[in-house]
Amino acid sequence: MGAAIRSLRQFRFAALGIIVLTVIIRLPSLLHPQPIDSEAMYSVVANEIVDGGRPYIDAVERKPPLLFWTYAAVFKVAGEFNWKVLHIVALVWTLCAMAGLYVIGRELFDCKTGLIAALFYGIFQPWLTWKNLSFDGEMIMNLPIIWAWAIAFRRSSSQLRPELFAAGVLLSAAFLLKQPAAIAAVPLGIYLLLPSYWGSRGLTRTNSIIQAAMLTAGFFLALGLVTIVLWKQGILHDAFYWTIADHDVPHVFWQKGMVNTLRFVAACLPLVIAAIVACRDKDEIWAGRTPERRALFGLLIASAIGAAAGARFYPHYYVQLVPPLALLAAPYYARLWSGTIRPPQWLLRPAVTYSWLGLTVIVFSIEHWRGLAPRRVPSEAGRYLSTRSSPDDRIFIWGQTPEIYLHARRRPACRYITTFPLTGYVFGGPIPGFDTRSRILPGAWAILEQDFAKHPPTYIVDVQPDAKSAHYPVKDFPILAKLLAERYEPVAHTAEGVIYRMR
């Protein structure tokens, strides 16, 4: 009895320590008074929803609707522009994902393995760059994916396993938060059909097929319900276009891909090494868990495909690789740190790995604090507009800088909160010698004029005023150039660009 109480106390102490460490890791974001990276464009759309607008119609962004609805729910409760609450939600979201990883590790192995998996996610999810601290799509979609897999890995005596319907709903929710999440359903469906899966659980092939059908039914029912909601709102066609159809790959950024992949591997090397070793020593560590090991490697491969699918290789794309890596690495470290196995090299000795993880936390934290420090103050253009315009004034930003809308606390005059439909801008960066004007959305400029007629912008900010260095100078777009010349006058030159006011 005394040993059980002592073990429970040790567990609670370890869990509390992991939670405190996660709070410390995310402290730079918790204390940051501004939106972080992509939070800006999500928040502009969400605020339009809170103010009675609709996504894809009143504010265009290419993410699925559930992401915007999630942001809108936060702002509806906490108030618009409440960044501290948004970042607290991001912390809670992270802790819930860690809880899901703990459940999986405990189900497959033991409590210690689950705690280590949660620890790894808390450390490596915001890997290296400050941008990964944001409440971003990849981080958000990880939560329902993790819990869907936790449900699927659960030991059950049922032959039908109706809880797999809920797992399908969660996977659908993940897809409706960020498109690459859909691929995480593939290895899970295959897992349910593996002969080793139904053989290890005393099922028949028919039982396995029924369970896979249960998962599929949950996925498509949730998707169907959201489709009906979008249809009722009159935005189904626009939602399909912006989330699915408008995602071609005009250029593969190979150099960026190689650099960021090497950075990710170097930053998460403890996970990568342990996953490789666990794969090599599968008969010892994963004995009796072959279908789960195969499923997790399938998830890792699927996540890598999802990260590379956009061909842009942004650092936050790699966040979806962290859950499978953490789960593959955790059982190896659980045995290594308990002395059950001996490390093959000095690099994996417990004392060395403890120091390595501690140094990783320190390096990540330094990068996070250093990256966010110069971004604590609103932009100069945003401050100018917030003090010289009224709350009812609309503004328009010519460029890919939606945070100015938030710094100014003014609503956009056009649905194109970033101007890629008007310029053909390729996400990922400029492509030398490639004229993106061929990619301008047909009818986009007519829509701009319609939106301006509905609510004319009192101010227009040109964030690319230098015609020599700008990728999209106003002079190359006659409709906007004529509008500025005839109806607006420059009133301020800020660090972000030139501000024009309606005459």
C-alpha cells in the first residue's frame, strides 16, 4: 500500500513538473501582447465572423472553416484583440494534446512512457523558431489527431468498437482545421485492417472491416454536417474553392525544403535517433505491439507527406511530425532512463540525454524570446491608423501584412485581407523570373471595386512603395493606381509603407 502511494506521488510530481516546464517553454507567447505570425490573418477573418460576416465572402483566407470558427469562439467569449487569452488557449490546447500522447503511451506501454511522450511534445512542438509558438493550424489539428489515435489504440473487448465513430469525427475535425490532417486518417484506417491487428485482438476480418467502416462513417458524417452548415450560410462554393481548389503547386522550393528539413532534424535529433533505434530494436521494445508500431511509422510517413505537400516547407509545417516521433521515441527513453537497457553510444547515456534536453529547452527559449522581443509593439502604420481614424472607418492594405488591420483595430474594406488573389502572389517566396500576374484570380479586381463601393476605404496602406524593389508596385495595377491618383493623397510615410487618405 505504501509503495502504491509513493508511486502515485511520484507520478503526480512528474506530471506537475511537465506541466510547469510546458508553461515556461510557452512563456514568451503568454507574455506577448500581439498576434504571433499567422495568428494575424486567422484573427482578421475571425473578427469579421464575430462582427456578423462570413468567411470566404467577407474575409478571404485559404484555411478550412473550423479553424476560423475556433478563433471566432475565442474572441466571442474573450473579446476581439485579446491576444493573451488566445495564447492561454494555445497553452491549454498544447496540454490537452500532451494528455492524449500520455494516454497512448500508457495504453501501449506504461505511465512512464506516456509521461515521456507528453514531455517530448511539450519540448519539441515549438521547435526552434518563435513562429511555432503561434496558435497555428498544424498545432491545432494535432489535438484531434492525437485523441483519434488514442481512441483507436485503446484496448477493447467489443467487436464493433463504436468509439471508432468518435475517432472518425475527430479526424474529420482535424481536416476541417487544416487540410493536411486528412492524411492522418489513412494509416489509422489501414491499421484497423491489418491482419496483425485483428489477430492480436481475437477479431475476424469481418470485425476489422466493420470497425474501419465505423471510423469512415464518423469522418464523413462530420464532414457532411459542416457541408450543410456552409451551404446554409451560402458559402459552400467559396469554401470549397479557397480550401481545396486554390492550392496548386506552381513551384517547389527545394532549397528551402532541404534547409528547413535539416534544421528540424538537428533540432529534434533526440527524437529522430530514438525513433531509428526503436525501429531497429523492434523485437525487444515493440514485442507484441507490431500493428501499433507499423501504424505509428505510417503516421510519421503520412505526416511527412503532409508537411511536403504544399512544396513551401514552412517551419510550422513540420509540427505535425512531432506526435509520431514522440510516441516512437518515448518507449526507448523510458527503458534507457530506467536502466532496463544500456545505451549503444555515449551520446545516449542518461546523463548526456538529460543535459541535451535541458540545453534544447534553453536554446529554444532564447530563440523564442529573441524573436518575439522586437514584435511587442504594434506597427507604426497600425498606430497611425488607430489614432487618426474612427472605429467605423474601413482600411485596405496593399500587401501580405494583415496584422496592420489588427494593430489599427479597423475592419478591412475588401474581402482580400492579403492581396494574393489580386497579384498572383505565390506562397513560399518570390520566384526569380516568374511573372505571377498570370495567376491573378479572374474577376478579383471587379470584386475589389464592388467591395470598395460597398464600404470605401478611408485609408489605404501601400506596404511596397518603392517601385524599384517592390514585387508588386501599385503602378503595375491600373485600377488601384488610378484610384489612388484620383481619390487619395499620401498623408504619412511609416516603416511599413505609405499611408493614403481619401480626399
